[in-house]
Amino acid sequence: MTLLTALPDTDRYHLTSNGHLHSAFAVTDLANASIGAVGQELASLIEAMNLANSAPEITVDQRLASLWFGYSFRPEGWELPHLWDDIAGVYKAQDGWIRLHTNLPHHRKAALRVIGCPGTREAVADAVKHWQADGLESEIVAAGGVAAAMRSRVDWKMHPQGRSVATEPLIHWTGPAPVKLRDRPEATAARPLAGLRVLDLTRVLAGPVSTRTLAGFGADVLRIDPPGWDEPGVITDISLGKSMAALNLTKGSDRQVFEALLNQADVLVHGYRPGALDGLGYGAETRRQLAPNTVEVQLNAYGWTGPWATRRGFDSLVQMSAGVADAGRNWAGTEKPHPLPVQALDHATGYLMAAAVLSALTAAAQGEAVPQARLSLARTAELLAGMEKSAEGPEITGPVDSDYAPEIEASSWGPGRRLAAPLRMSGIAMRWETAATSCGSAPPAWA
């Protein structure tokens, strides 16, 4: 068994070349390959578990893969809440551009406290003009907020964090240990992940994409959020197929529940910054003691080494930092930063995380020691920057009716339709047992 370390060769899956996203970067090729990696690793797990007589054929629908890198859910007869806070976005500074990410209330407060102005877009734009981009970025980050000055690819490659990320593997496997998998009699060739318990401690967006993918093949995904948590405009897309529960990990009784859930989990996926779980009393050694037979995959924004390893971040910010938005600006011939047409770093990293889970499970099924996997948005940005565009077909400008599955999905917020699955495997249906549901809508218990 060889653990997943890179994108699969194109001969590992069939591809329907039926459209591409218009971008300075190979976004559609990245979508194809990251989703293809899920198919490749799932096929290996099916073989290791002796669930089928032959390896399933894998097909990635290029158009649907590209569309799933955007929003997969379309409401019927109602509207989704707006995705962005009213002051989130890019602003012109004295010497360049900066992006503020203010969707979370505490991030908004931190940014406004540093900038020192009222919370209107006009006031923020006027105030930011008097700041240097790097200085404002540093001040907001120090205040507990999130922001990113726009850098070129050359600048990023010379930056200490850019240099560190460039030396990291795409998937960093670390700390191998024996893992004894729980028997899952529910697992079949058609639903190979049935009965697999996945404890999801992730937020917007890559981590939730990974666990949504696992749920599509039968996994029992239980996501734990802090009480009162919500992600308006996003949760409808990424809670598909999951049980959404809430626990306060600083509260004794909730910690006992969490520890029991972790002990019974087959997989732990989390997106905490390095050291954050340690601060809650759940460092790596404690997690191993509580759950010695649990496969673990971790995510962060800016990489696992370098001075920014603990920095908060999101896809749109990493695009600014890593030179993606600047390269897009040059390609598009615009003055303002020009981001990718979709949040490709999030989605690709999410699918690669799901593939890493499957790769680790395969190693465990074959009796091998299983390491933990670490991925980051910044390392995925390096992957994308090095890819050549080869996707063919007409430009994809958005979904049409025929891209959606025919069934009506009864989400917590109202009815809607979901894009048809982008990955097809012979004899295996990528489908979700339950509709998208709101945060805190389920008890913190395994099904």
C-alpha cells in the first residue's frame, strides 16, 4: 500500500470533457484530479476490504466537478442568505490592495477596532486608503482578526511563509501508529463507507467538503459545533448527509460526551490551527489515548511550518497572500485583485482530505501502521500554481436545470435541488441519505 501523496494520473479515471471554468489557473483540471483522487482511493479501499470481485471503473464528470467547486444547492421558491458580510472584500490601501474577511462577528469587530472607523463599506474604504497593506494586515491579525494583503507570486515565493509552504508535501503523513479498524458489516460494494463513524470538527469550507464527500458513500458523519454556531449562506451546501450537533468543549459534561464520541469514532477530521486543540486539553497524545484506533486528518490555512503556521485564514485570503489574485489580475487585465472563479483551494483541499481518509483506511485494512495526514490551503495553492491547463469544452458560466438531480431535497430551510454527483463508479452510488440540516439540529450521538 502506498499512501496518497499526489494527484492521481489521468489514466486512473475516465473523464467527460464537457466544459471548463475560465481562469488564469487550471481550476477545472484541479477539480477533475482532486475528485478523481477520491475515486482512486475508494477503489483501493474496496479492494482491501474484499467488497467486490473487480475494481470499479471511475468516471469524473468534468462539468459537474467544476460546478461542485461552486455551490451545489439551489433553493426552490426561497432565497439563500447573502454569503458575505457587508464590509468583507477588497480595499485599496496606500501601496496596494488588502482583503478583509469579516463574516464572523469577532473578526469584524477586530478589523473595525484596528481600522478605527464606523462599520460601513464607505467608511472602511476611506480609512484603509491611509494604511499600508502589510501594516494593516499585521495589525488586524494581531488583534485576532483575519486579513490578507495582495502579494505577487514572486513576492510570495520570497516570503518566509511562502518558502516554508513550498517545501511541504501536498499531504504530510506523520506519526504512524497501528490502527485496528472496527468491523462494519453494513459495508457493501455499493455503500463501502456504510457504518463508518466520522467525527467532524471543521468549519468553512474545505473540511466540511471532505466529510460531505465521505457521507456520499455511506459514512455516518457527526459534526460538532459550539452552541449557537451558524454559517449563513454556506451551511446549506456543506451539511448535506450529516448530523449537526453542538457541544461546549470548555464545559465538563460536554467534554465527557465529546470524549466518548471520539473514542467510538473511526475517523477524526479537524480544522483547528496548530496548538488550538492542545489549548482545549486535546493534544495529539491525548487524542491518541482517547481514540487509539481512529484515523485522523488535519487541515489549516497557511501550512504546517513557517511563521504563519498558526495564522487564521480562508480560501479568499490565501489567494491574496499566495499571488493567485495578483496573477489573476494580470491575466484579466484589471486593476483590482482578480480571484479564482470559485473557491478552488477550499474544494480541492476538501476532496484531497477525503481521499487521504480513504488512503489511511486502506492502509489500516491491510494491517499497516497508519500516520495522520496534514493538508493546507496554501500548499494546495502551490499545487494549482504549478498545474497546466488542459481541460477542454465550452466555458462554464453556471449551472442549468439539467445539471441538478431530479429529486427535491427537503433542507432545514426549505426545498431545493442538489447538483448531480460529479463522481461515478460502477456499482457504487454517490448519494446522501439525509438532506442538509441546520447547526445544532441533532443530538451529539452516533446514529
